[in-house]
Amino acid sequence: MTRVRGPACMIVLLLAGAAGVGADELPTFRLIARDGRFHPETIEVPAGKRFRIEVTNQNAGPEEFESLELRKELVLAPGVTRTVVFAPLKPGSYPFFGEFHPQTARGRIVAR
């Protein structure tokens, strides 16, 4: 086993700590695709802070979470759950939709 000492050791410890802390502390908001709709249709998030949305597809077929304004796209097979991380948003409302149910699967992220 190789021992790391001195400044290199500090860099390794700092990088390991930074990677672990950031992911666990992100606020997570849950979104469910079911019956061709998103539940809830509005997700309120803190403005100016990173966050993630956990999307679960409970539809019988595929669904896609997409926000053109935020440049995010996530395709999910039936029964699949995935997360997407967002950079800090300015206060405002940001629409999203489901590509497979564009008329009914609509929602918005509201940053306050």
C-alpha cells in the first residue's frame, strides 16, 4: 500500500471531502410521471442553490422529462427512476414537459 504525505495528501483529502459533501446535501424534489401527467405539476425550489429532481416513470410506456429553457432532458423507461442535477437558478418560473405526452405532461419549476 502506498502512503501519501504532505501537500499531495491534503489535496486528496480535500477532493474526497468535496465530492462526498456536495452530493448528499443537495435538496431533492420528487416528480412522478403517471397517467400521462407529472405529479406535482409545480416544484418550488430555492433560488440561487443547486438542487436535484428525482423523476419516476409510473406510466405504462416511456416518458421524457424535458426543459428547453434549462437545457435538461431525461428519458425514462416504464418503472425507472433517475435524477437530474440543476445549477442554481435565478428567481422565476421554468417550464418542463413530457415528450411522450406533450399535451398533458406539463409542469414548471418555480425558483424563489
